[in-house]
Amino acid sequence: MSSDERLAPGFRHVDAFGSDSLYECNEHGEIIEEVSYVTLDLGAVEPTLVPSTSAYRLIGLDTPTPFLQLSGTIFQGTHQSLLGTELLFTEDKDIHERAGRKITHLANTSQRIRFKQVEVRPKGAPPEP
């Protein structure tokens, strides 16, 4: 299987980036970076797992099957293109405004990674009963 076949649709493997002149630049000659947001759907995960986890590992984000580790729980994901658009908001933590929460629109996305919990075993190991 070639490296291009392992990547998610629309992505291709590159060994090296081209010269800066090949990329879109702003008026100061700086390369314009593209930011993409992707929502992570953990399904019916234990409600206390995410708030109690101080660190996580997300590997293979650019592959068809990324993996996420929260504490000792491992999830395998699949990419999904959404039919519509999800709106992403952030909550402003302004200590001067105690009367209510202020939310600000952050971005839109049409991509999601849906995760399901999996058990990782050594290759060739028999399944546990």
C-alpha cells in the first residue's frame, strides 16, 4: 500500500515543501497559513473521562484511521464530511462580566472525526474472552 493510499481523501504525501514563491503570500511576503478545524465525536464516552483527562494523544490525524488516547482509553476514528456546516464557538472568560456567559463565533467546519472505543492488542494475540 503506497503512502498516498493511507491518507484521507483529498490529501497527498509530500517529501519536501517547494520554495516559498510557490505559496500564497500576504503583502509583507509572509506565507499565508491555512487553518482547518475538525470536530471530534467521541460518541457515548464515559461523561467523566474528558474532564478528568489532563493530557491526550492524537496520532494519524492525516490518515483514514486516526487514534485518540484519553488516559488509558483508546479510540479509533474515521473521517466524515458533513452534509452541512457546524459552527464552533468559544466562551469568553471575562471576570468583569459575571451576569452571563459571553460566547464568540470561532469558526465553521464541515469535517468531523467519529471515534469509537477500541482495544489495542499485540499483532497476532488471541482475543480476550
